[in-house]
Amino acid sequence: MKRNQLIKRLLQIVIVLFGISFLTFGLMYMAPGDPVQAMYAASGSIPSEEIMDQTREALGLNEPFLVQYVNWLTDCLHGDFGTSYSYSRPVTELMLARLWPTLQLALSSLVIMMVVAVPLGILSAVHRGGVIDYIVRGYTFLGVSIPNFWVGLMLLYVFAVRLEILPVVSTGQGFNKMILPAITLAFAMAAKYTRQVRTAFLEELNQDYVTGARCRGIKESVILWRHVLPNSILPLITMLGLSLGSLLGGTAVVEVIFSYPGLGNLAVDAITSMDYSLIQGYVLWIALIYMVLNLLVDISYNRLDPRIKAEGGKAKS
Amino acid sequence: MKKVTSFIKKNPAFTVFFILTLGVIAVAVFAPFIATHDPYEAVLTDAVQPPSSEHWFGTDRMGRDLFSRVIYGARASLSASLSLVCIIVVAGTFLGIIAGYFGGILDAVIMRISDMMISFPGMVLAIAVAGILGANVTNAVIAISIVSWTKYARLARSLVLKIRNRDYIAAARVTGSKNGHILWKYMLPNALPTILITGATDIGSMMLEIAGLSFLGFGAQPPIAEWGLMLNEGRAYMTAAPWLMIFPGLAIFITVVVFNLLGDSLRDVLDPRDE
């Protein structure tokens, strides 16, 4: 990636983050419900109107909107995302504590997904129109039509409640707790990726060099593994990066089902208890991580694909 | 009539899926006639009954008939997801066409906002918006609309950019057509087929998103019969009453499959270039 292109992208990230911070802050500001009241309710006391007003004053909630926004943004830029009142701990600390479990979950579901999707996609492409192809395509269709929280519930019911071989609640230690949530996440994703692998593979199989290689009598397996696979797998790497980004923000439903102690669960908790600083911190963090990942994907794509470097173009996203 | 029969002969798959879709819609419309019980009538003495000849899908913890609730749930799901798709298709297409046609600052502003939405996992923002605005179906629809219109804006914009500089557009302008006329008579019809196909294929996934928000508690609120919410309520009774989560889930699954099949076959009908 060229230098000025990189700077342009970084600038874009800053602008988008700025916009998102304004949007979330604006929404919080307009939101019905009183955070001060919620705060006292959480601590179990019902204070007088006077005390509540004092608290509002102390928290700066009586200032005009823009002043509040600028104050908050300045704090954020100094790395201070405020304190979550429902946990009584700094937002940054909470986020960091939950980031790792979610990252673990996201990565393991990506691994499971690849293990399923790549062979299935290749099989389906090589046996195009055959029985295997139909079965695989049936799965890809089902995979995108089943609600993933239902898959999670059914897995939970079969493996945890009926067979009792896996834990019902994923709060404990160890690898066991990740199996069901990771499979649930991988199920729908694998369906999407299998389609992609199949399409990419079919496209590659139609290229002239494949026909050329066949004419020269090169073994079919060599063609597939040495030539077609590396060429068709490259676009998938881009998608993987993007998927990792959306997984970090998109695991909430699955985390709730399995009571998994990750970011998604934290966000749902924060919203239910109207913990404004936590919600804002969460949204900004996810946005930042997601965009940095996107940037890294684009950079690596440029490195990996010499054709793009020559054209100086931007990777498809 | 002859036209209809020849259309059916040419597109058998589409016809079948179209009839299935009508069937699903009919279930929602005629829910009061299909349901065997009142879906909101709680008979606590009948709570958590397994499926039987009296209660085909069993009863929930309030003793409400699950079959009737699943049937009524079609109303909530279909109305929410269809209106959601309508909103994002109309809003996205409108903004995209304007951005593409007029260009300049308008284009820059609309596209930067859409960049903002795209460079962000949609579900996170949807959850945040739904949670902040307050949990109900309308707000869930608004929340998902806010993050989903961008796809249509981009699509419409690219379609408009393709024909914007064609000669016949210039000719229309030279002969005195107003911008509004050009937008309505030239740009919109050009973009519409692709937009409609995309919209039809999106209904299923939008249904899943709404059900997901309801499942998290940020969508439909009790006592509404909505599939995602019913799954959420049934979750606590997983061990004792698995039917509470099997049937609503099946209902979502079947409906989404029907709409996805319809979307795919509609693409084959309208866009024969695609394999």
C-alpha cells in the first residue's frame, strides 16, 4: 500500500470514529430514561430530588449537549472512557478483561469454519452437479436460513442437557466451555464460506492455465493442490479478516445463550442497565478494532497479491 | 390467462415458491381462523403441558397454547420484516439515486455516512440503538434500518453512475426534462430490477435479525406472540419443556427458508444472466 494511501485510510478511520462517537453520544443524550436515577436504583437507594440534582451537576449532566460531548471526547482521547456505574470499575479495564474471551471464541470459530468450509467447497466444486455438490449446496442453503441462536439452543439441549457431555453454562475455565459457542458461530459462517470457496474454485477451474496444465498431462491432484488452491484461497483471506472484525461485535446473541463471559454479554448487560459510559466505550472500541482489522487486511492483501501492487488499486472489501 | 400459464411453465420453481410464500402470508392473515386457542389467554392450570391432541405444540409457562402463539407469531415476524425491507429499500434507493445523480457535496455526505455504517459491525449498533431507544418492535425495525440502508444506497448509486452520462440522458436534459422527471422516469426504472431482487433475497436475513433482537430482549416485548421472544421465554424451560424452543425455532426456520427460496428464484426470473 502506498504511503499517501495509508495516510488517507488512517484519516478516514479518524473521521468515521469521530462520526460514530457523535452518533452514540447523541443517541445517549436523547435516550429516554434518567441515568442518575438508574444509578441510584442500582445501588438500592431512592435519593431526594436535591441529591439527584447535585449528582447531575457533579457528573456534568446539566451542561449543554456540545459541552458534554467535547468533555467526554477529550477524556476518551486521554484514554479515559469513564467509569461504569453498574460494575463500579473503569470502562477500559472491563473491556480489556472481556476482550480476550471473545477473541478466543472468534478465533476458534474461524478455525472450525475453515476446517469445514474449505474441504466442502472444494469437494462441491470438483464434483459439480453431482450428489456431493447437491448435499453441500443444501447445507449452505440451510446454514444461512437457520437462526444461529436456535442452532445454539438446540446444541445446548442435545449436548449439555440430554447427553450431559458439555457444560450448560460457559463461565468456567478450560476448553470445554468454548466448544458449543464456537460451533454455533461457525455453523452459519461455514455455510457462507463454503459458497465462496465453491464459486472461487469453479472460477479458477475455468481458467486457461488449468486446461493447459491438463493438456500437458499434469495429474489432476497436482493441478488442484498446487495451482488452483493457492489462487482461489487468496480472496478468502480478506474475508477472514473482515469476519474476525464482525465476529468481535457480532457474538452477542451466542454469548448470551451460553452465558459466555465476553464482550457481547457485557454490551447486553450495559444496555439493559443503561450504563451509558460502558455502552459508549464499547461501541467506540469495537469500531476502532474493526477498522484497524480492515486496514490490516487491505495491507496484507496488497502484500499477498502482486497483481494489486502493480495496479496500485485498492482491495475489494 | 395464456400469459400466466406460459409464465408458470417457464418458471416452475418461482411459481412453487411464490405459492408457498402466499401460504405463509395467508397463515399470518388468517391466524384467528387457524389458531385453535386464544394466543393470549393464560390458563395457569394448564401450564407447561407437553404436546397433546388438545394443545398440538403444548403450552408455555402461562398455560397459553403454543400452536396458536406460533401461528400468531407469523403476524409479528412478517409485518416487522416486510416493513423493515420496505423502509431500507425505499430510503436506500432514494439516497443512492440522489447521490449518484447530483454528485458533489450531496454525494460526499451521503456516501461518507454510509461508509461510517459499513465500517462497523451492524449488529452492535442495532443492539445499541434498540436498547437506547427502548425495547419494542418498532424501535428494533428502526435500529436495523439505520444500519442496513447503506447497501441499497451503494447499489442504487452505482447503477445510476453507470447510465448518468449516457447520451439519452443528455438528450432528455437538452429537450428540457426536469431533474425530478429524469430521476423518476430514467434513473429509478433502471435501478429497480436489481434493487428489488436484492430486497427480496434480504427478507429472510432481516427476519433473522429481528428475531435475534427480540431474542436478546431488545425487540418484541411480552406478552406479544413473536418467535424470537418465544424462544427467549422458552430458554429457561429447556430441560422441562423442550417443545417451547423447538416449535418457534422451526417456524422461523421454515419462514426464512421459504423467503430465501423465493428471493433466489426471483433472481433467476428477473436476471437470466446469472447462472
